[in-house]
Amino acid sequence: MTHHRYVALGDSQTEGLGDRDDVRGHRGWADRLAEHLARANPGLLYANLAVRGRQAARIRDEQLPAALELRPDLATVMAGMNDIIRPGFDAAEVTGALEDMYAALTAAGAHVITVTFPDIGKIAPLARPLLPRVLDMNQRIREAAARHGVTVIDTYPLAFTTDARIWSEDRLHASPLGHARIAAAMAHALALPGSDDTWMSPLPPLAAPSVWQKSRAELRWLATFAGPWIGRRLRGRSSGDGRTAKRPLLAPVTEWGDQVLPGQHT
């Protein structure tokens, strides 16, 4: 299928955190997918409306109207993890917001792709009690997607999705390798030229860390990442406060290479 207008909706993963930085600009899986799409569809226009820290209902309320105005024929929706990890999580409410986006975008003629979530307890041990939330959300996502003909990238069953190499040091955002895998999954779902199912392959095994290495890594993560995140929650702050979409308008796609592209900063 030929695509002319691709719009990405979501939070920090879609914005591209973990793949470069605020100084050099964030790339991320959506930019990588747009590059692949543009090679197969010359003249492709791409917008990325994602903003870090956003929860599903706010993504629906802020990004969906803007996306519909851009009249995409392809849209990706990745949202819900910021809801899962917060107190007061309501799976029905969160997936209701996701389904609103699926329904509106598909009704407008877009092919929509979404994702399920991995077992986050295998990524960050402190998140193990959240597994029931993940399982509930994933099943609701599959059911909502089926009702609207949305393509689902089902990450949960795949072992590589909890490999530490797929994640940045903060364990919240994909690493460059993780972003590349997500983009490859999307490209495979779209049957783009040069895509295949190797994105699902497990990574080569690593030597198991010692107890001391694991303990030191956990303490460092708590001090460097978990502590500041908890502090923001207690103050009612979000990493996305004051931020807007990095690419709010449709524009041609330029390959990243090693340079920062216009419009790619946050």
C-alpha cells in the first residue's frame, strides 16, 4: 500500500527519548519508520505530535484533533504506559481513550498501527506488582483494535522486549536498538520493501551479572532515575510540562545521518 501522509501520536517513546538527546535532537522509532516509508513512498509527508509524559486521555484530547486535521492515511498510536505506572490507574478509562483514537482515525481513512506492552517487571524489578495492569491493558488493546481493524504489534510474548539492551539506562525509554526494533516491527507490519520478521529475533546471550553487579545497578537506577521520577510525581510535575510536539506539521522526510535535522529538536 502506498502512503502519503503519516502522523504519529503518543508519548515519550514516539517522541524518541532514548535515541539521541535534547541537545542533538531525538530520533526515535517513528522518525526511523518515516525514513523507511519515504524510501518506499517518495514524497511522503510526516508529522510527529507526541509529547513526553502525556497520558492516554490527554493524547486523545490534544493530539487526535490535530492529527485528524492533517488527514493521515497512516497513523501510529502508542500510549498508556504513563497511565499504567501511576496511582489511580483505570484500564477501562485508558483503553477507552485509545479506542476513541482508533475509531476516529480509521473512520477518517487512516491505516492505524498500535502496540501492546512488554512485562515491565522484567525490565525494572520494582514494577513487578504492575503486571496485572499490563496484562489487562494488553487484552483490552487487542479487543479494541480488532473492533476497528487496527494493526497490533504484540510485543508482550517476545523475549527480546525485556532484554536490557533494548532499553535505555532509565528503563523507561527504548535504547537506539530498541527504537530500531520498533521501527522494524512497524515496517514489517506494513510489508515495506526490505522488511522482514528478524525484528522478533532474540539478542545473543550475555554473561549473567554477579549479585554485586546487579545490586549496584539497582541502587544506581534508584538514585539516578527512579528517585527523580517519584519526586516529580509528588510535586505534581511531568517531564512534558511546557513542551509541545517536535514536528506538529506534515513535512518531507530527511534522513538523519549524523546531523540534527531542522524541526527535530524539542
